[in-house]
Amino acid sequence: MNSHSTAAVLAARQIAVSFVAAVSAVGLATPLASAEPLATPPEAAAPHAPRASLAAHDIPFTDAEVTQRADGSFAVSWKAPTVGSVTVYVGDRLVAHGGAEADVIVRGLPAADRQWFRLVPDQGDPLTLADRSLHLASAPNFRDVGGYRTGDGRWVKMGVLYRTGDLHALSDADLAKLQRLGIRTDLDLRMPYERAEAPDRIPAGARYISANVLGQDVKGDLPATAAASRRMMADSYRWLVSKPSALNGYRSLFQLADAPGSSPLAFHCQGGKDRTGWGSAALLAALGVDRATIMRDYLATNDYLAAQNAATLARQTPEMAARLKPILEAKAMYLNTAFDEVKARFGTFDRYLRDGLGLAEQDLARLREALLVG
């Protein structure tokens, strides 16, 4: 096969997958070698336990994040304007301390599948966070949907819902890690032919559920220009909002998100960008996360898949790479098109949830009870 044929085959394979969407303050913390991290956050251990009656801002953090760095250390940052100080724990060991706003580096923690950090303010309720990524070499876009603040001052729990690309190429090591982390449900949003060609590998004991967002097997040709590719992708996001099979698929996602025994739950399409991207965006919006944060979460796929996408494009001719690049990327205009379609088709996002997904107010109240803390 000549180089041009090889490029064409690779591009066709990509479009066969991507067209799916088309239709359808720095400080140093003292290292603690003996710290014992929690396997799962306390909030995730019993996601259906009733939440005590709390004021809207009992968790005083307005921003907080944990990021694992390339050298294995962790950057932990927070803002809590109304408190005097914050103490950070991993398990029951103190690893950092700071004021109302700080950025600290935590080094020397023992190896663990996932490090959980508990940020304890001197007044108000603590917040438990981890790095959003699970750092799976064979599934680089496998990441936590939680760890975001809502408009009313609550936080989306971590360790409950995960978004990812498909799981067919999971290594044995990454599969074992997911099993140790207790993944209970794999919700597959792909079409039948995608599932048949690349079946998921799932942890032992996990339940596999199909919720085909596009409702049929669809393949297509690569658009003739980069501009046409962008238009195709934007149009596809309208279908993710209004197509009957998409409404059914995302209804399943919402119903499983707080179903007893279903979490931790991972949901995915092929790359974890389009069908998965709208599912994550819709969930976060329903939980009260602001649009700017939702957009950042959506666009983060470009970072997680940067190496993979660069390798794919490098195998193409320059002309073909230009046409393929808009299909591989997450672009703000794509997600904005979906939200625009919500407004055009349903009027408001609340009506999309009610009339499109068929979720009653009690369903949404139960979802927020299960997935929010604070």
C-alpha cells in the first residue's frame, strides 16, 4: 500500500469514528512518607446517604484544585476568602498548611492508585479533592467529572462519575487499577458497529450498559475542506441535543448517575469528546456548574488527547490533516452550538431536562442530593 493509500485509510478510519458525532501562591509542604491515602473520598463512599440540612456556603472554598505533576508531586491550590487558615491532609496525616489563599507543592507521598487531599478550613466544612485525571496510559482521557463548584456554593463530588474514551485498548495494569478503584458501571454511548469493532475491557464485577446516542450505525466521508469539517461538527452537536436516540441515551446517563449501586460510573463514546462531552456538560449544567467552567472541562480533552491527536495528524498528508484536525479537536463553537440548540428547541435548559430528557423535579433533586456536597 502506498503512502497516499495509507493516509486515506487512516483518515477514513478516523472519520468513521468522528462522523458519529457529525450525525448524531507557591509553598513547599513537608513530605510524609508514611501517609496513607484513602482509596475513595468519604463523600463517594455512600453517595446516597441523606445530606444534613446545611447552609448554602458551609464549604467556604470558592476555588480549589489538585494536580499531579510530572515528577510525582502534587500542586494543591485553594481560595477561601472568609477563613483564616486551611490545613491539608492525606488520610490522617497533615501535609500542608496555608492561609485563605495558597498554592502549595506536596512531595514524597507513597505510591497510590489515587491520592485524596482533604482541605480543612478553620471554619466551615472541609473539601475532599484529587487530581481529576486517573493517569491511565492506555486511556488518557479517563477523568473525574467532579471537583467543580456550583453557583450555590456546593461542590460536585469526586470519585463518583468519570468521563472517558472507549476502553477497548485498556492495558492489564490500567484495568487492574480501575478494578481497585471500584468502578461498578461502564455506560457505552457508542453505536453497535463501534462496540463490535472495539469492545470494552471492563473491571471484573462491573456492569456493562449500552446507551446508543446516535441510534444507528453511521459512517461517512471526510469533508472536502477544513471549513466543511467544522460545519459538520457544529451541526452534529445540534443532533446530540435533539435526536430522539440522543435524548434516550442521555436520559439513561442521568438515571444511572444517582442509581443505587451504579457508582462509581464511567461513561464514554469513542474518544470521550463529542457524545461524552455533551453528556458531561449537561450533567454539570444540571448540577449548577457555570458555563465557563463547563467549557473548560470540555476543552480539556484537547490537552488529554494532545499526543494521540498529534500522532494521528502526523500520519496524514498536510491537506488531509487540515481537514481532519477540526474533527479531532474539541472547539468552543461545537459546545456552544449544542447549548444554542437547547435554547432553540426547548427554550431553556430546565425545559431540556424536563421535556427532552423526561426528568421530573424530584429526579433532579435526587441527582443533586447524590452528587453534590456542601
